[in-house]
Amino acid sequence: MTRTRLTAEERHDQLIGAALTAFTTGGYAGTTTDQVARLAGVSQPYVIRLFGTKQQLFIATVEHASHRIEQRFRAAAEVQADLATLGAAYDDLLAERELITVMLHGFAAGADPAIGPVVRACFGRLYETVRELTGADPQEARDFFAEGMLLTVLGAMNVIGRDAVAPERWMTDLVGSLDLPEAMRGAEGPG
Amino acid sequence: MTRTRLTAEERHDQLIGAALTAFTTGGYAGTTTDQVARLAGVSQPYVIRLFGTKQQLFIATVEHASHRIEQRFRAAAEVQADLATLGAAYDDLLAERELITVMLHGFAAGADPAIGPVVRACFGRLYETVRELTGADPQEARDFFAEGMLLTVLGAMNVIGRDAVAPERWMTDLVGSLDLPEAMRGAEGPG
DNA sequence: CAACGTAGTTATCGGCTGATAACCTGTCAA
DNA sequence: TTGACAGGTTATCAGCCGATAACTACGTTG
């Protein structure tokens, strides 16, 4: 019954992945370390051993998500360095749900004195990255993030994305008024 | 030691107010019914008695917040029925923090099967209200809500609003690039 | 004043949850 | 082979939390 042994670093990465999934669904306070452990196939105390506290696990997860979003922006900008291309990359991230939604849970927990500084730093870094990559001025960048936050909230509410509910009138008015074929991916068939 | 007895309806309203404050800080899962009870000066079991479950209390709180936001929009539109005026009303709400932030916590909990339908209905109703009041077309309304969601997230992270942290460069770039004297109210002096 | 409905309390509990401690086990070097 | 370190586990717990049950007190009405 001996499971394959991994290095601490491999296990660390795997646990971040499990935490990403778990925290996406339940948020910080609504997720237990045992849920994360089961997803990763390890015992709950081992999760605590590797990360110290649940809070540190959450912070590591948010930072990981932010970093991966940044990577996706950079990859997109290598193809074409404008806001439209980064917007398309964001639509892809939205369809995958996890990275974006876990960030929203981080933002919502931003009043916590330990989590607040982390999520503010992540947001600021993403803002700087977008401006650096695209050369957007403050107003353009602001519009970009505004639209991003709207889509993020709609994704968290399952108005768009993988597990989207049956669309009502206002949803199509809100979402359908612009080109988002990727973001609606989950509403139709398998990707 | 006999406290002033209130009617069930008065106590109900008072508890919603306490829940608004409590859930704003901790979100749904991160807030206890005892915290709400203490804020209102009643015992924890009585909170459960009046609302059935914690979940129903949260739902009632979110619906109350949504309704009050709608009222503020309607009041603003009576003065001048355009998006700029409603935007100014939203800035006031942001400065007060509670109504807006508790809505964000509701959105973040939108994956919950019991909470999701409620917050989607609230969002849809606010969307319809804004369009009805201002006559905005879908694209204009979308831009309005996009900016609103950005400000909402920034408020939850304490980038703007009453308890805002010391501003960094990216924050002033993001926020300062447009006319928001009211939203920065808390960063300067007493209101 | 009796009595009854409504407002509210204290007592209590089962279950969960994060965290600690102690122990076990695979693997590699000498 | 043996030791020793790194990767894990089982056992356990103290505290919290939502919820239930049973009881108490206020005040109004006839």
C-alpha cells in the first residue's frame, strides 16, 4: 500500500494544485485543510507540516495563482503585445475558472491583516505587468481591469464559465454584447 | 437588567444590520452567528431562532443589501437619471463599505447551490434597475458594472474606502486617473 | 389579577477543524 | 548491513460553532 514517494518540492507543488481546486470552491474560511489533503491523497497533518498553517497555505496558493496568471499574460504578449490579446488570454483563464476564482476569494479576504498585503501586492504586480507588456496608459489599463473584474465576478457566480447556469435575459444582455466565444465554452459542449 | 424588548420585526431588522457589519468583515464562512448576536446584543440561539439557519441569515443580509443599493440608485435617479449620477451614488456606497462589500462576499459564495441563485437574482435585478433608470444600452450598462466591480474589489482589498492603506504607485495610477473624490474620502480626514 | 402569547435566555451538545506529538518507512551512502 | 535523513502516517486534542431543548420574563388583555 506504499504510495509513490515524492520529494518535498513535488508534494508542495501538488498540494498547491489541490488547494487551488479546494479554495476555488469554498474560499478561504469555507475550505478545510482536510479537503485539500484528500484531493492530494495525503494526510491532513502533512499539509500543515509542509505549510505551517492553513493561512500560509492559502497565501501560497493565491501567490501561485497570481504568478501563473502573469505567466499567461507574458506568453500571450509574446504573440502580440496589446490589450486585446491579453484580454483573450484572460478569457481562457476564466474558462478554466480556478486561477481567476481563487484570486477573487483572495480579494474578498483582503480585509484580513495577513492576507490583505499579499493580495494587494499580487494585484499591483499584475497591473504593472499589463501596463509594461502592452504600453497601455492608466485609463486603458483601468478599463482592462474593470472588465476583468466584471468577468471574474460573473465567473464566480456561474453566470459564465465551465459550470454556468442556464442563461437568463440579463446575462445575455451583459455578456453576449461582446465577443466572448471562449468564456461561454462550458455552456455548450466539451472543449 | 431587563433589556428593552423589541418586536420580532424590529429585532429582525436590527439583526440584519449587525449581520451586515459582521459578514462584511469575515464573509459567509468566516463569520459566526455568535459574532452577529453580540453585535446586536442578543444571545446566539436567538439569532438562529429568528432566521432558521446561518445560511438563511446570510441570504437575508445579501438581499437586504441589494435592496438598499437599488433604493440608493432610485433616489439618485430622481435627481438626475443618467449613469454619471448613479456612478456618484455608487461612490458614496463604496465609501460606506458595508453594502458593497457584503455583496462581493455573496458573489464570491455564488458557487454554493443555495446562495448562487440568490446573488444571481440580486445582480440581475440591479442590472435591470440601472438600465431602466438611465435608459443605458447594454454596452453602456456593461461598462458601468465593470467599473463598479473594479471599485468593489478595490474596496474589499482596502485600496480605497474608509480603511484604505497608504496608497502605492499603482493604486494612484489605477484610482487617481479619474474623478473619485468621494471614494477616497477615508484616506484623508473624518467624514 | 390571572393568564396567555411573545420576546428572550441559559444549558447543552455533536461534530468538525486546525494543529501537535509521536511514530513509522523507504532509500541511499559508507 | 547499518545508520540516518527525508517523506510520510496514526493518534489525539482543545476549542469552536451551529443548532436544539427547555426554561424565564415581560406586558397586554379580559
